[in-house]
Amino acid sequence: MQSEDLVFQAWFGVSRSSLVQKLRCLADDLENVGKCNDPLVRPVAINTWALAQRSVPCLIGRTLGHPSIGDGRPALSSELFYLDPERGIARTMSRWYRLGTRVDPDYWSEDLAGRS
């Protein structure tokens, strides 16, 4: 592995070629929003969701059908690139989400504080 790939791996958690592939997929998805009836392929559902922020915009909520997070468990998404509450969809770096019930961001402050 080249030193540049090691930097990408350390910084982004994936190789440079994998990051490029993910970004290309994201760009294709964003370009095609609204061009077909159902752009979502096996979308992960997110309920009791709200906009949240890390160093980038993201979603916080309880996922359903996520490949690595158990159903109903709280989760923060990867970086948010597209949000359309009226259509009930969002696209993060990693995947499409089908939006369920929206909550005020304070819901999560109170919910997570209650768990401490």
C-alpha cells in the first residue's frame, strides 16, 4: 500500500479508491433524485429522527434495517448530503434513509441525558 493510501485509510477509514467509489455513488444518487419514482435501494428506515451536528450535518435517530446497527437502537448517521422531509428521504455518505417520524432535536438531548 502506498503512503497516500495509508493516509486515506487513517483519515477516512477506507482506501482512496473506496472513497472515490463512495463519492461517485453519492454524486450519482444526488444527480438522480426526483428522476425516478423510487431511487432507494433497500433503504434503512430512521424513526424519531432530527437534524444533528457533528463536525458535519448528520441525522440522529433509531434505525430499522441497518446492516450493522440493531433495529430501534440510537444511531448517528454519516455526513448528510441530501434531505427531503416532504418526500421522506435523506442521503448520507453511506446510504439512503427513509425518514419516519421527525422529532425536535431536544428529544435526543433529553433521551441521552436520561441514560447517563
